[in-house]
Amino acid sequence: MDAFFGPVNFQESYLAVDVFFVLSGVVIANAYEERLQSALSIKQFVWLRLVRLYPLYILACAFSVLAITLDVKDNGNAGHLTALILLAVVLLPNVFRLGDGSPYPLNNPAWSLFFEIVANVIYASALRFLTAKRLAIIMVASAAGLVLCLSFAKGNLDIGWTPKSFPTGTFRVGYSFFAGVLLYRHFSAARATVVTGRFAMYGICGILSLVSALLMSSPGPFVRPYFDFFAVVAIFPAIVYLALWVQPSGRPARICKFMGTTSYALYVLHYPLAGLIQGLFKTRAGVSVENYAPLIGFGLLVALLTFCWVIDTVYDGPVRQFLQRRIPLTPKPLRSC
């Protein structure tokens, strides 16, 4: 995506993954914790999560396959396309270093989906053991892992998506996802009054502005490791926790709903679509998208948001509704004493 925005810097944009991991922990705990403790089985929970993530993920991979088929983006993946498709379908990393050697050649952001699903399964399977103390232990252990990554890696937390750093994704999801679960539990137990009305609108604008500023910041090489670590372990969880206390209504609520609807689609689709568009510009028009940066980048962003909203209406929503009916959500059997 750097080619589309040129001089406009998004140096810390990779930390958006950590924001999403925290949000995921909050959302999963809110939507499923009580259900998992009563009627929802682990099998049903996993199915629901796959139904939520897979339709758009498969569509994203299809755009990458189209780019390779049209010979507008190869990177050495064409000769291994069948094997890469099979790996992509089951969301397994490219451990054999086929094609360009990246963990997910057909959709680079899929590395975080892999860790998201792993965290979801661990959460559902171990829920009755996940006390606040044990969640804190997981977070401390993961934070220690992040410190080691900063010490021995390249001095930032842009890790988890490369072949060498792939295992370090465990630390990123381990801290942020379970921090989200813990934050939601604390919020749920507090039972205090949330902020509504005009103040809620101001709160949402302030939160979005702060997150955007952090992701667009450019700390220097000496400060960057500390900036990344503090943002992940403290600032992002604090921002998400503050957002829990804000309940917008009216137009702000509709804007938030739109952003919630398009956020995952934007994340999972942006990489293959940008690659396809960039390749078509180069091979068909004979020009580089860099020549039109950053205007083409902002134009692409608007187009992607519109496309994601349309895709949710005509594809993702209907497909998920169909798949959710494939497994009856019957109560899980009671454990015998």
C-alpha cells in the first residue's frame, strides 16, 4: 500500500493489528462468554467464528489468484499456485516456503487471522480456567515475549508476518486478545453509566483521532521500540476500554455501525485488491501508481470502503446467514458428575 500513498507516512500502521486483537477479545467475550458457559459447544463456537471470517478471506484470496492468472502479479507464486490455494483454503502457513516464501502468499494479512482463530479456540476450550489472574499471567508472559522480540529483532513490533518472525505472532495475539477479554470482564462487572448523546460523539471523534495519530506517527529509531511496546501493552487497551464507556446514538451510531461493518472487509481485502490494481496499472496501462500518489491512495481508500459495504450486503451477509444454518445451535450436553 505504500506505493499508493507515496510521501504520506503510515510508519506505525502495522500496530493496527494489535488494536484489532484487543477489540476481538472484547467482542468475543461480549458475544460468546455467557453462551459458552451455558448452551454453546466449542464445535459450534468454532463454526461460528469460521463462518464470520472465511467468506471474505476466501474472496480476498480469489483476487490474488485472479492477479496471478492475469499475469499482473507473480512474485514466483504462479508455479506453486495449486499448492498455495490448498494451503490458503485451510488457512495453514506456507511452511515449505513455496512461491515468494511468505507465510500467506495469497493474502499477507491472513497471518493475523491464523493467530486470531488459534486464540479463539484456546479461549473457548480453556474458558472455565481463564480466571482474571490467569489472564494476567498470559498477558505478562506475552509482554515478556514482546520485549525479547524488540531486543533481538529489528527494534519494532512489525513482526509475525514474515517467515522468520511468524512465531512471534503468538506474543502479539497473546497479549492483546486476552487483554480485551479481561477489559470486557472488568467493564461488565462495573455496571456504571455509559456516556451518551453529544458527549459520546465527541468521545468517538477523540478516540478515532488518537488512534489515527498513533498509527501515523514516526518515532525515531531510538524511541520506536519503547513507543511500540507502550502502545501495545498500555495505550491501545486503555483506548479500547474508554470506548466501551461511550454509547453513540443517531448519526454517530450509524457511522460507527458502518465502520464496524467495513473494518474487517477492508483489512482482509486491501492487500490482494491493491496488488491487483497496482499490477493492472503497470501491465495494462504502462504506468506506475506511484506517479499518482497520494491522491490515488485516498481514492482507493474511498473505493475500498464503498466496495466493502456493497460486498457485505450482496455477498458476506447472505453467505454467513446461509452457513450459520448449516449447524443447529442446540444446547451442549451437561457434564456428568
